[in-house]
Amino acid sequence: MVEGTEKITEIEDVAIKKKWKVIIAICVVLTVLTAASVSLTFYADYQHKYIKKQELINTTLSENLEKSRTELLTTTEDNKQLVSDLEKLNKRLEGIKDQDDLLRRDIELYIDQKFKLIPKVLCKDISNNIVKFSKEQDVSPELVVGIIQVESSFNPSAVSKKGALGLMQVMPEWAKKFKIIDVNDLHDVDTNISAGIKVLKIHIKDDGKGNVTKGLYYYVGKDKTYADNVFKAMGKFVSFRYTVDDGNKNGDDAEEGETEEINEPTANTPPGGSPTERLKGHP
């Protein structure tokens, strides 16, 4: 009887253990399924948000591209002008080695386009010598351009009523001081510009005590209006440099009277003589 009871109890225990194993297995399966479901839900939500974000990015990029395209189209004229200016600048700088080379080119173009009766080869010769001797004497080349324009309109053959010669209207007395054997050599471009700049330097340094306006006052023989005329001519050249074009820009509007002046060479020599008549007293 006792043995039968023990067997029944043992059978019941086995049954209970199996039952719990089944329950535990079911719980594990349910847990796994729940976790998988949560993961799938999270992944789906993440994927949805990612897709939305990408769509937003793509939309923003498209809008920005369209905005840029619209802005570009609305500034077409400005862009064309910029490209045109850059092309002109590149053309102007083509073959230019340094600032002196650029200055020579600009002076040459200025004379050629503003004083049409001056031969091109002479324009180049004048510009080369202005830059060369201005640098040697530490004198502004723009100032020399202004002086030559006022004095002779870039005509090497110019002779004043007082006998001043050439581009910078140098008096014969200065030829002796600078050991120029033949006075007529003052009609040579290099001789005249070299001598003229030396005379200018003397008047600025000695008479003007370093003041350019006073130096010009004595350069022309004490004419108070002369400096203004030179500075005005100098300003025209400086302005020309900002608008210069290697083509024909500014070339069709030679200033009134300038080409005519070349045919009848004169110089601004006021009563009392040219500045070079004041040679006496200078070392």
C-alpha cells in the first residue's frame, strides 16, 4: 500500500516537473517573441524617421540649388561684367613682368590713345625713358607725364618762344651744365627727358625745399598756375590707368586741342623766361 502511494507521488512529481518545463518554455518563447516584436517596431520606427529625414535633406538641397540657380540667373549681367573685366585685366597684364613694365605700357597707351599724331614707336620710346629716368632720380613718373603733356604735348620737336627745347622744354643753358655737347640733342627723347628730370629734381630739392608745388613754380619760371595745370594733366593720366584698355577704349576721344597742339609746338613759358633760365646759382 505504501509502495503504491509512493509510486503515485513520484508520477505526480514527474508530471509537475514536465508541466513547469512546458510553462517555462512557453514563457521563454513569449519573451523572445515580445523582444523581437519590440525590436521590429523600433527598427520600423527608426527606418521611417530616417527616410523622412533623408527626404527633408533632399528637399532642402533641391530648394537651395533652385535658389542658387535663381540668384545666378538674376545676376547674369553682373557676372558678364565681371568676366569682361577679368578678361580685360588678363589682356592688360599679358606679358607684363613687373610694376615698371606695367607703368611703361600704360604711359605708351596713354600717349598713343590721347595724342594720335604721335607715332607708336615714339610713344614707346617716351614711356621707356620716363620710367627709366624717373626711377634714377626718384621723381614721380606720373608727374613727369603731366609736365610733358603741359609743356609739349609729347612732341620732341617743340620749341618755345624763349628757346626751350623738346619734350620737357629744357633751356640750352642746362645743356652746358649737363655736358650735352650739341644743344639740338635736347630734341632727342632720352637726352631731353634725362635732362628735364634732373632740372625738375633741382628745383624741387633746392628751390622748393622738397615741396613739389613750389618746385614746379620755379620749374616754369614763377608761374602760380603752372602747378595746377601739371597736376590736372597728371590726374588725367592717373584716371586713364584705372580705365585703360589695350584696345581702343578712351582712344576715340582725344582731348580737344591736344592733337592740334602737336602741329604747332609751344611751351608754357611766362614772362621772365623758362625755369631753366634760372640756372645761375645752382651747383
